[in-house]
Amino acid sequence: MLRIQKESAGDTTRLRLSGRIQSTDIDDIWAQLDDHAFHIILDLDEVTLVDVEVVRFLSDCEDGGVVLAHCPLFVRGWIIRERAEGAQP
């Protein structure tokens, strides 16, 4: 189960994500993001499990300028592998 804590300060929004993130949670994460924030941080320190759609979502977020803070090594490794596979012809 995913828990989201939102902190906004000035032009920065930080979402602290805890627990399991499944593809069905992606819309909930988007709903919490502040459209007026110039800096968005997804703090993944307490994330325990993700699925492939979440990894792709996180990769797309990062490509769009979102900071993935405290990204667990298993998630970072998976993002790197997904990017490498997507770059292959």
C-alpha cells in the first residue's frame, strides 16, 4: 500500500512516497503534484516495491526534470536497464 506525504515550499513540491507503488497508484501521484511548482522532488527513501510501469513512470518523470531523491538501488538499477533496453534498435 502506498502512502504519500506532500510538502510544498515556495516553488518546490516534495512527495515522500512510502511502501509499495503499483501502476494503479500513478494517477494518485500525479494528482498530488503541484502544477505551479518549478522543482518537483519524489522522495523514494521508504519505497519497498515497484512494478515495471512504475519504473517507466519514474524514468519519464526524471527525464522531465523531476528529482528522484533517495532512490533505492534496486529501483535505480531497473531504471537504468529499462533505458538501455529502450535505446536498443
